Amino acid sequence: MKSVLLHIHEDRGAESRLQAACDLARASGAHIHCVQVTAMPDFVAADMYGGASMAPAMMAELYDIDEKARMRVEDRLRREDVSWDWRHVEGDVVHGLLSAAALTDGMIVTLPSGPRREFADPLHLAADLALAGRVPVIAVPQEAKSFPVTGRALVAWEGSQEASAALRLSVPLLKLAEEVHVVTVEEAGKYPFPATDAPEYLARHGIKCQLHTWPQDGRTIDASLKAAIGVLKPDWMAMGAFGHSRLREMIFGGVTRAMLREAHVPLLLAH
């Protein structure tokens, strides 16, 4: 990856996103596009009457918060050995980030760890961005201290178009990984694909990997994948993002939704 988008927002995931972007930039020589989106709060935009009177004061406060965040992040980046630039836009957060990501190789956001209850909690963006975008989303746990790109990578593989997209788009990072493990969960009859396809594809890109056929043993697919994570202990993971409905609660199938909630490692998602 030579160009990555970093979502700038003053929340509890800001530091882990920034650190992940710097780690990735140093490992791959990537340029960081810092993108800050100022959006009117939903409760103000939805209130046609009371919201209109509150909007100017609310937006002034948001601009002030964003400006302080910009000063803090720019000061930090000047001390890091990375290349970066800054873009500020207004409007819908998802639309703003997707527009800014058109000529990037990936977007760095926060991996949601639970329901968003406070203003300081990170926005839940990974699902919408992965489903609507054409570049991979790198979702970093809120508590992460680093993004060990060159460490141990795990690829969830089951032969689908989504998994194939994630595999292809993760190749630049997989080339940097010290170890690559491809995990396919035994699920008789659901996906009639040769499990060796993924290792063969990676081999053509000069990437050696270990193939694991993980027993389901009566568990759900996501439980089996979490068991694989517990044993293999990857530093990050690539997987396909499944979804058909535009409604947030129905965007992803159970496996992707569960991994977003419970993986606790950086996820590279592609649809």
C-alpha cells in the first residue's frame, strides 16, 4: 500500500488509528491522507424546528473541537517519520470518507468494540465503508497500541467473491508479513471450492503461507475462526465482508458481524 486514508476524529480510538497509520506508512512507504469530516449531529439535523436554532452554536463547537484535533495530530505527525497531507470536508461522514478514498489503497478506521453510548466513543464506520467502498478497510481495535504489519497475518478463506477480494487487496501487506496463515473452516457442501486456491494464488505473488483446515466441531463459523485466532495468535487478519441489505443492523452476515465485534485484532475487510 502506498496511499492510505486516516480518519481523523476526536474520540477514544484516535490514538490507535494514528499509530496504525504511522506503523503502516513506515513499513510500506505509504503516504497518509488525513481526512477530517465535520458533520452535523443527527439529532440536530432531524429536528426541523428546535434543531435549526441550535445548529449554529453546535457547529461552532464542533469546528472548535476539530481544529484542536487538527493541531494535535499535525504536531504529532511532524515528529513522525512519515509522509502526510490534510483534507477537511463537511457533510455525511461515510460519504466524505468514501469520496476522499477514491485514489487510496486503504482506509484506517476504528474496530467497534460495542454500542456507541457516548460522544467520545468511536463512530461505527467499518461496516458501511467496507460495503460501499472499493478499497479495503483496515479496522483497528480501540485499545491497540500498534499495527504489527510485518508480524503474523491470518487470512480467512472460504472461496467466495468477498474472500477473494480481501485476499487480492491484502497482497501488498501480506508481502510484508513474517508469517501468513490461511484458515478455512470445514463446512461440508456450502462452498465447493479447492482450499488450495488461496495458497496457490499467494505463491504466484511470492508469498509463502501455511494452510489450515479448521474443524467446525459443531460450532458456528465465527466461533471456529475465533478458535483459530486463539491458537495462531495473528497480529492482524484479512477477511471478506458479507452484506446485502442497506440497513445497518442487517448489513453483514453473522460471521462478519461477530468478527467485527469480537476479533480484537486489526481486520482488513473487503467486499
